[in-house]
Amino acid sequence: MDTKWLEDFISLAETHSFSRSAELRHVTQPAFSRRIQSLEAWLGADLIDRTSYPTKLTSAGEVFYEQAIEMLGQISNARALMRNKRSTQQTVVDFAVPHTLSLTYMPKWLTQLESSFGHLNSRLLALNVHDAVMALVEGGCDLMLCYHHPRQPLQLDHSQYEMMVMGVEALRAYARCDAHGVPDFILPGDSENPLPFLAYANNAYLDRMVDVILSDTPTPMHLDKCYETDMAEGLKMMALEGRGIAFLPESSVARELKRKQLARADNGVASWEVEMEIRLYRERPSAQRPGKPLVNRLWEFLMHQHDAKKRR
């Protein structure tokens, strides 16, 4: 069982609203609903009365609500105790990374890193952006890699967390194309024939980035949302099937562009894309929390690389 399920359930019990709890938990509503269903499957009991509005707990849910609060308290106390007493695995670097970057940026970056830094034992937690941030804040990882945009900044205290910019990635519109690289759909569409739009689910970080594009463009886009999911990889697969236009990070479609399976659907219009920084974060070492020596050495190595690039 994932402790996030308990936190989700407690939030739902208190708000009586799937949509509101999903918003508070910084996840999409479909993902939030799946987590509640996973908890019910694990318990073998229905906790939510889905026939009522606003949402109510079943009798089993009422009983489990008190248990969930107690369990979270015990888990939190146990985690604090163990982190103070245990000797952590000093030779493994724990990364928390949003799903898209875990599939696109992370594998190549680790390969390049090991070619200069040396062999690195690592553990990857693939999460949504909010959970990746929480993993860093709660001490569940050593390093966090994520996207950043000034319009959607991460609320991290700069006095407590260090950051470096690892690169920049563009989010653009793509569609299936023919052998000559001509896309099936091209922006902006028109009001009479809106383009089929493959969208991110609400509360997904990349959904907010698409909103930035749509709100800033001087030329209105005519899009008909026909599909949504919280995963960029899912949108890419639908685009490959010719189901519509999807806004995707450029690193996620590099292979498909080379094979002429996908093509840009924006005619190269700069206002129809947005650039995001790829940032790496860690908690600043302190006397109380010095961090792993390996992570400190890795961070110093990356900072040296970063400074050397800036001097070029």
C-alpha cells in the first residue's frame, strides 16, 4: 500500500469532492480516482459512496477514516525515527524525476554523466511533478530533476535548496506525418473545422504549460479536445495513430521525427511553443543533515561542469 493513498483518502473524506481533493493533492482527477480505487482494492472494501453528491463515505469508510489518520501518524513517527538512526545506503543516489523526463532526458544524461564522472549506482522514482517535489522536501530522494517555467515556478525555499539549470526543452505541437514529412494536421485550424486536440489532464504540469501557449498566442487556435491523459507518452502514441495534435516535449519525439513518423504541426511559429528549463535540485547540506558524501561529490562535479560551460 502507498501512503499517498491514505493521504488522498483523508483529503477526500474532508472535502467530499474528488475534483477539489485532486486539486489540493496536485494530481489529475483520473489519477486521484485511480489511487482511491487502489486503496479500496487493497482493503477489499468500498470506502466511497459514489451514488451520492456530495461524496460521502460508506460505513466502512467511516471506520477506516479514523484508522487512516492513526496509521499516517504512526508511519510518520517511524520514518522520522529510522532516518535519525539508520545508516543510509551511501553508495546509491536516489533521484525523483517526473515521468516524462524519466523516459526521455534521464537515460541519456546518466550515460553522459558516467562517461565523465564514473560509474554511478542510482535509484529512480518516476512521479508526477508535485510528488517529486514532496519526495525532495520529505527527504525521500537525494536529487530531484524537473521542468521549470517562470509562469509555473516550484515553491522551494532557495535558502534551503540548491539548484542548477541542466538544459532547456521546448514544448511544441506535433502530428502524424506522411513519408515526405507533411503533418496530417496543421495549426491553427479554423472555427468550422477545429483540429482534434490530444490534451493533458487537468492539474498535469504540462497541461499548465499548454495553457501558457494557448493564452499567449496572438493567433487563436481552433482545437476540439477529443482525448486527454496525464502522460505525454500516452499523447504521443495517440498522435502516432493519427488521432490529432499533441503538444509534446521535443526530447520525447526525437526518434519519431527522425523516422518521419511525426512532424511539427505549428509551421515553426515561435509563439506556438514554450521553452522550459530542466533543473536539478538538492537540499543544502547542513550540520544536522550533511547528505551522502557521494551526492556531495557528484553535486560539486556537476557545478564545476556547469560553471565551465558558462565560461565558454
